[in-house]
Amino acid sequence: MDKYGKIMGVPYDFRMPTLARIKERMWNPEDPHVLVPRVFGAGWTVNFATLREKSMPGFYIALVVFALIYLNGLRGLIKKVKKVTGRSKKD
């Protein structure tokens, strides 16, 4: 199996992410597509530059949604670290 391509129409890329590829996928005003293959893994991600050009309200909504997803994941990571290190909320 190749490290990148499509399976049943779903794109995948299991190469190590690079800054150039992250920028190419998530901020590429030259690409007319809003949904582009993910930088790492299977599925799609948002090309924020094209989304901003096509729909400013959609751009801000996507930013808020992605920020909430990121912060929720960060909160879960902090909880796991506290559990592993034995730190409680009182510390």
C-alpha cells in the first residue's frame, strides 16, 4: 500500500507532515477547492484561504469550530496528564 492516495474515493496520506504540505493544504488560495485531502490521515480538511474568498461568514464559523475542537482536545490532554502525574485540581 502506498503512503498516500485514495481508497474508495477517500484520500489518505500517511507521510510525515511538513510545514510546506500543511500550508499547501490548509492555506492555499491558488486551489479552488474548499475541502482538500488531510495533511495526515484519511479524509478531508478545510482550505481556509479559499473558504475566506468564497464565504467570509463560513470562514469565521469554521475558525470557531476548529478552535473549539482544538481546545476540547487540549483540555482532554491536560486531564490525562494530571491523572498520570497524580496532580489534583487542588494543586
